[in-house]
Amino acid sequence: PGRMSSETNWGVVFPQNEIGRNPAVIREYAQTAERRGYDHLITFDHVLSVNSGSRPDWEGIYDHEDPFHEVMVLLGHLAGATNRPKLATGVLVLPQRKAPLVAKQATEVDILSDGRLRLGVGVGWNEVEQEALGEDFSTRGRRIEEQIDVLRELWTNDLVTFEGEYHDLPDLGLNPLPVQQPIPL
């Protein structure tokens, strides 16, 4: 196949479960997608994996045998390996993470990619994973709404004072700020 038409917006999904752990192969995959003219690379997120053998009632589509690279570190690597395609999460499970840390990590990827990050977020479906990471699965919907506000504030202001149900930021900020103001979310 030849290069993609500039009239379309085509992307590829990073093959988390198939690509393995060789950094040269990961880099080559991204560079090949860029050479072929793809407009964006999308990667998915899981931190912990469930042993479905010890949970006979497990209904999840992934288990401990399905590898997942850590999404923000992976995007940082892909930022250095490519020059043009947008780098996107599809989906980062935001409620299982602390919003200020995600703001800092996303800022760094945005800087390293010269403003190519698109951060897709969601509430997640894996209750076991979220609770193992210290988060209350039942409040994930309310938390993500507040987290989105926190992210946007941290990405666009030198200093932020934020008092919410889940976050208390007394006159704090990120330095440096991201290239994009705010990072598309």
C-alpha cells in the first residue's frame, strides 16, 4: 500500500498485546506508520492484570496474559521516535490515577512531541484494577468530572487553587506548562 491521502484522517492502533517488549520493534512500528502517512497513533491503557484462573467469574476481556505497556511512558518513547503523527490515548483510565500526576505526565509528552498529544480519558470497567490502585470504583464517574477540571486548570495556569470533593490544590502549578493550552481532552 502507498501513502494515505492528505484528505483523510487515518490512524493506527498500537498493538499492545502483540508487539512485545523490544524497543526497536516498537520504534519501527511507529516510524512505519508515520512513513505510510497515518495521522495518529492510538494506544490503550491498563496498569494491572487480573489472574482469571483465580477468578472463575471474571468477565473482563483482558487478563494477566495480555501485555500492556505503560501508556504515558510509551507515548514519550513514540514522541521521540516520530515527528508528525498525533499521539493519542484511547482510553486512559483517569479515575485510577491522581489527576496532578496525569497532568504532569501529559504535559511532558505534549512537550516532547511538540504539541501532538490527544488525551482520551474514560472511567474504566475493571473494578479489581481500580481498587488495587487504591481508588473507589463506585465514585469513578464523579471523580473523573472533577479530574478533568483539575487537568484543564493545571495545563493553562501558572498557579492553581482548587478545592473540590477529591482534590485540594492550594496555590500550586506545573512548570513547564504544555505546548497546547489546554491539551485536547
